[in-house]
Amino acid sequence: MSGAPVVGVLALQGGFDAHARMLRDLGAGVREVRTPADLDGLDGLVLPGGESTTMTLGIAREGLAEPLAALVRSGAPVLGTCAGLIMLDRDHLGLMDIAARRNAFGRQLHSFETDLDFPDLDEPVHAVFIRAPWIEDHGPDVAILASVDGHPVAAREGDITVVAFHPELSGEHRLHAQFLDRVRARVSAAG
Ligand code: GLN
């Protein structure tokens, strides 16, 4: 196989455009995903922020839950941000062993910014939170990467990485770069 890997960005609703731009800037091929056919042959998947109730309805309307789960179970790396984190949890797509708490930081605190240390990054990540969830509970295979006031806001399970904030809005490209490294590793392992 040759050429750039192709990653999908779920584009039913929400902030998919900024993700797509960042991934293209990093050299990936990007396909916006709106129907099951759009998932064919993807090497990885990004679930953006937005509104998880609207996204859930869109996924049901388009019949995307099953094919999306199949792609993830086949081992395609995933990056979920904010509402994307919620979509992956036990109560939504059920692809990650986490329970997300929506709007966890309180309704009055719609947005805030802070710097977070990640175990595998030298410099802190500047994190923009917008009506963000946190991870209320998680299983033993989930590694917590960062927390705010003791509440997990970034985690990894296998090749699925989730963050409760919006790296795509602060010009923070390292998490997307790590995601693409995983995608490329998987593509080359598959030959
Ligand atoms: N509050 C939104 C929800 O519960 C998520 C916010 C976001 O993605 N920025 O779906």
C-alpha cells in the first residue's frame, strides 16, 4: 500500500471542520463521514465535539452505529473529543469502558482554558473546555492521561484516545499527530 492514510471525521454535526483541517495539515487524507458507505476502507476515525444528543439521533437515523462499531472493533485508531468522548462511552456507542458525565463542570461554567500535563508529551497541552464532560467511572483497561481537579478529562483504552476538551480549537496538533502515528503504524503492520 502507498500514499497517505485516510481517516474519517464524523460529520453529522458539530466541530468536524477544524479536525479535518488539522488532519490534512498533518498530511492525512480525510473523508467526512455521514453514511455507512463513507466508513469503507478508513484507517482511523475522529469523533468531534458538538452536541451528543443530536449526534446520537443522527447516528440512529443514518444506521451508523453498527458499521462504526465494526470499524473500531477491527482496530482502527480513534480520537474522540468532547461530545466524541461521550459518544464512545458505555451508554452511547459502548466502544470504551468509560462512563461520561455530560456538562460536568456546571452549566454556568460553559467554557474555560487550562494547561494539562500529559505523560507522553514534553510540554503541557493548552486545553479549551466547552460545556465539557468528564469521565465519571472507567474500567481497569482504561489509562487516565490527564485530570482537572481530580476528574479525568483524557484517557486511552487500546487505540482509542478521548479528551474532554478541544485541541483542534487551540492549535494543539500533537494529539492529532499521535493519533496519525497510530494510524500509520496500523496501516504498515497490515502491509
Ligand atoms: N455538552 C455537549 C454534550 O453534552 C458536549 C460539548 C462539546 O462537545 N463541546 O453533548
